[in-house]
Amino acid sequence: MPNHDLAVVILAAGKGTRLKSSLAKVLHRAGGRTLIEHVVRACAPLGAKQTIVVVGHQAEQVTPAVEPLGAETVLQQPQHGTGHALQITRRALGRAKLAIVLPGDAPLVRTETLKALIAAHRAGDAAATILTAVLADPSGYGRILRKSETAVAAIVEESQLTPDQRELNEINSAIYCFTLDKLWPALAHLKPNNKHRELYLTDTIAVMTAKNETVLAELAPDAREVLGCNTRADLAEVDRVFRERKRAALMDAGVTIQLPETVLIDPEVMVGEDTVIEAGVQLLGKTKIGARCTIRSGSVLTDALLGDAVTVEPHCVVARSRLDDHVIIGPFARLRPDNHLKAGARIGNFVELKNSTIGEGTKAMHLTYLGDTRIGAKSNVGAGTITCNYDGFHKFPTSIGNKVFIGSDSTLVAPLRIGDGAYIGAGSTITDNVPADALAIARGRQANKPGWASKKRRELAAAENPKKAKRSRKKSKARQPSKKRK
């Protein structure tokens, strides 16, 4: 059910200095999306009345990343800490009664976990509820000090832990649910009593507990959900988790993935039942693959659309192209953007396509380039054929009809039309349209010159070693019989 009294606040104003990057932390990518996009998407199904992203560093880049997802932004400038970030959202939050607050670099959090956090907060009539996690190594995190099974006594920062408290391994995730009419007074009491002279949102927990407000803790079911991205190693680990989740979901849906740890699949990829994905494959962007397909090792598909029973042989690259049912491509085929291969078409090794339509049952099996080309059904394109579609200034189309035979090593100079049933002789350079059922041959007539090769070799040898050639001529002359006078 929609949470009409709930708002979402995502804190995304920081720079992320430990990443050692010129790019804002939340714009780094893991699992096929930016960190901030993952967080916004996780919050979207909550049904909140609004989602506010607090921006600051590189706000001009963060804002267009979140606004298409339905979020609005509030600028924090200058940036005086997480407590200050909440203070500046007060007017934007309007009449919201509750707020989920998340960091923009916690991309692994799940919608279900956030729903459980809200439910625990409502059921406990709490001022604040903290999402916590239990870590084997809690180093670097603030610890949760409980006063009962559900209630929190304090968040203790690592630098302030007593020897006994260092044994605690329940940590603060920096994800909260707040009752806003309890949060605003607590924020008003914050003081910048720290080396950074900032207002920390975590300090509101101490303010609330001092006033005997109810502060609860909700344990995340998977500790990985609270992982932040402060270093490049953190980014790599988060990316690994996302990829693991996606592969597991596809395998649960009936997809076979061989050596799954070597396969890279983006979050919006869809794959049908009984499809086999071999080791080292990358499925990127919005790729959609039908049922009973085979994607062999080393292939990379980006924004590709595959029908059923398609075979992609090893080491193919496919970008923004459509392959209908029973198409076979590769190995080592490259499909650049905007191709359509109709049912049963075959594209073989070292064939490159760009902005081309290949008709049903048509074949181009070897060493061919087809650009801006439309080919009908059941045609055959011989090895080494190229379409010359670019004159240095403009692109031109080539149209090839049904049941056309293009001989090997043909050069088709666009703009060009080849009619149905036509034949092109091997080695031809075709510059004029070819009528249906015609034979087109465009090559020089062969001429054989007897003895030419041996004479040429003698000339080359003489040029390389004149003395040896002179001696050879003398010996040859001496061996010739003398001519008698008549």
C-alpha cells in the first residue's frame, strides 16, 4: 500500500575523497548502474509521497541522473554534514510525517528490507528506527549499543569505544526511519563538536534517547545490503554482489549459466527458459534473449534483442541489433548498431554489419562487410564481399533482392540496386544497378604470357648480382653450338 505520509531522503552531496576520483562518489557505477540510481530504484516501490535527493558536489551531474527516476533535488551548499543536509530538506518535506533517510552510496539495500524497517518503525511507534547489520569485522563502523532486544541505547563511534564495547559487532548502517516531528527538535540540538565542525545525523539518536524517546533497531537480513562504497575495493565488491544476484535470479528462472562467476549480466537484461550462457559472456544494457538460445564463450551483447533458438557462436560482438528466431552468427562476427537479422539468417566468421537488414535464410558466411544494406530472403553473399557505402562525405544504401548470389571478393559501390535472382561474378566491382535474373561481371579479361615469369626471375637475379649474371651468360654462350658458314 502507498505510504502517503512517508518521504524518502537520499544524501548524495559528498565528494567521496577516498575513491581518489574527479567524479562524485554517487555517480560511480556498480552492477550496471550508478550508485545513486540503485538507491532511488530501491526506494521507488515504497510508494512514498516524494523522494528528495540532497545534492552538492557535482550537483549539475547528479541531478539529471535522478530526476528521470521521479526524484527531486535539494542543494546543500555549503555542506556542513549529514545533520545539516536533513535540516535543509525541512521545507521540501512539507507535511510528511515519516522519512526514510539513506546514503546515496548504499546501492545494495533491497526494497523488502526498507519495507521491514518502515513496518518496525510504525509498529513500535518510534521516534527513530535504525537499520543495523552484524559484521564479522565491524572495524570502521559505529556500533549499536542496545538496552533491550529491540531498543537502542546509543550509537558509539569506533574512536569512542571502551574495551568491552569493541567486542560488539552490530553496526549502524546510516539508514534510518524517522518520525519527523521528533527529528526536527533533535536536529535543532546538534552542535558541531567534532574535528570537521559538522552536524552529524547520528548525534540525533543520542538527543532522542536522552529525552526518553523510543529508538529501535531493525537487523538487515543480509549484512551486504548496508555496504557503502568508500574505496575502489568497495565498488568492486558491490559490483560482484549485484552480478551474483542477477545470475542467481536468472538461474532460478530456468537459464543455464556455465562458470557463472565469469559471466557479466546487467540488471535490466532478460533471458528466456532453457537458454545456455557459456563462460566469459557479457550481457549488457537492455539486452533481451528468448528461449532455447545459446550464447557461447567470449561474446558481448549490448542492447540486443534475440528471438528464440538463436545461436551466438564464440567471440561475437552485438550492439543494438535484432536477431529473429533461429538466427546463427559467428564465430568472431561483429554486429554494430541498427541491424535486423530475420528468421534463419546466418552471419559467419569475421563478418561485420552496420545498419543492415538480412532477409530470411540469407547467408554471409566469411570475411564480409555490409553497411547500410538491405538484403532479401535466401540470398548468398560470398567471402570477401564489401559494400562501399561511404564516399568520405555521405552514406549511401545498397539494396539486394531475394535469391541473389554475390560471388566472392565482390565490391558493391553504393548507391546500388541488385534485382531478385541476379548473379554477381566473383571478383567484380559493381557500380551500376543489376536487373533481376541478370549476370553481372565487372573485371578485366585474363591474359596469359608464356615464359614471362622465368624471364622476370632472370632479370631480378641480374639486378641483384650483375657479376654472377655476366658469368652465367658467358657459360651459357659457350655451351651453345657454333654456327657454320653456308
